[in-house]
Amino acid sequence: MSAQRWPAPAADYRFTLKVDVEPAVVVDTTSRGTSLFIPIVGGTVTGEEITAEILPGGGDWANDLSSGEFVVRAKYHLRTDDGAMIAVDNVGVWHERADGTPYFVTTPRFDAPAGRYDWMNRGVFVGMAIERNPRHIEIDVYSLTGE
Amino acid sequence: MTAAPPAFEWLAHVRVDVGEPQDLGSDISGGRRVVPILGGTVTGGWTGRILAGGADWQTVLEDGSVRIDARYPVHLDGVGPVLFRVRGARPSNAATDTFCTTLLVDGAVGTALGRAAYATVGSKVPGRIEYDVFEIR
């Protein structure tokens, strides 16, 4: 049974995370790469269903692998404009493609309170990310559904 | 919007054999349980087999939907042993509806596998989960 059984998922744009960071701190360097900590100091979330600020105090634990890719895990909190606190756990991968363009895709997971943002708990999300500059990353978040 | 929307390219078909869930009580997130992963196969553009020892550490939410958080070793032909990290959700444990997850592959340093993120679409019957793997481009 090696054939494809299901069509590709549908991806629906939901919101954008705009994350402000400070320069990375080097944690350790080995032959396999360098582990880094990148402080997350603020930012905003914009979308039809959510408007929020990114709270300082989170961070991105990143591994700069000697094979050329970065594997990143960011944990931080959002506070919505109606006072809900949402935890973000976003794991992803970055590399430079052969044509020089960046590949930067993440798999965010959210913990939201019951009520208006409960859909964030049970959705399956993909983040399409761009590093605007060394201090700012923007991630368009899509929800995935299958047929 | 800033970056391009995701596109998906089919890569492989996976069958996962799972055991009975072990109840772990509950914590602040909801009911917790662990489902042992017993084995399985990978076919298509990737080929290989799922090794025993992995598990899906699930959270059951108040409405019965299940948050999936699985890690399981896979031996891929031409690559060797890797770790599949799967996160997702499905409506309930009993549902046979199609559901999606995301997949990251650890341990494939230096190969194309570890440089990308993947989405899966699949469904569950008792004792088995099947899904298609799509590279997110």
C-alpha cells in the first residue's frame, strides 16, 4: 500500500505572529553545531479572530546544526486585547535552499483558555515564517484540515 | 500576510500499529494517557519500518477531542534510524474521521529529511493509524 490515500490538507490563514527578539546568546558549541538562546522581548498578533501582544520573557531555543539547518523551539505567551492569556510552543526548521531563498516553516501549538480562543487548543497549525531583520520574525499561521 | 502560503507535496504513506492506551490520570491540561506504538511501515518516496518503543502522549480535552504528541523511532532505508515527532489533534478517540498532524524528523542531520517540516493527513481504526506525509513547501 504505497500509494497516496488522502489529498493534501487544506490550509486556511488565521493570524500573524510578529515577534521581536534580542541577539542570540551562545550556549554551547560542539562538532555537531551550536546551541543558542534567543530572547523574545515583545511583538504583536494580528488576525480576524485574534488581536494580542507578545509578552516579554519567552525565548527561542535554537540549534544551529553543522549540516546547515537551524532547528528552533520558541515558547512564549500572548495576551489578547480582551485579556486572555495564550501559551505558544512553536517548533520549526530553517535552512537556505539551493537558490539562496530561505525555507522557514514551523509547527505551532497553543494552549488557550476555554471560551473565545478554544479553537486554538484543538487546531493543527503550520507557520510560514520570514526573518524580516535580525530583531524581528513574522510567522503567518495556517490551520490544517483534511477531507 | 507576509510569507507565501504553504504548498504540499506527497512523500510517503505510513501505517502505525498501536497498543491499548494507558490512563495516566489528569493534569492541568486535561486527561492524560499514553498509547504505545508497536511498529508499522513506511512506503512510497520514503521506505522503512516503525520500530517499537515510541509512544503517543495524549491529552484528552473536555469535549473528548485528543491532542496528539507522539515520538517514535523509524528506520528509513538509505538513512538509518530517525525519530518522528508528531503533533496534532483529532475529534475523539473513537472517531474514524480524517485528521491532520504536523511531523518533524529528528536525527537525519545532513539529509533533506531534517531540513523540512511535514504535514500528515490520515485516519484511525482500532489498533492502527494510517496517514499520508506531505512536505510543506
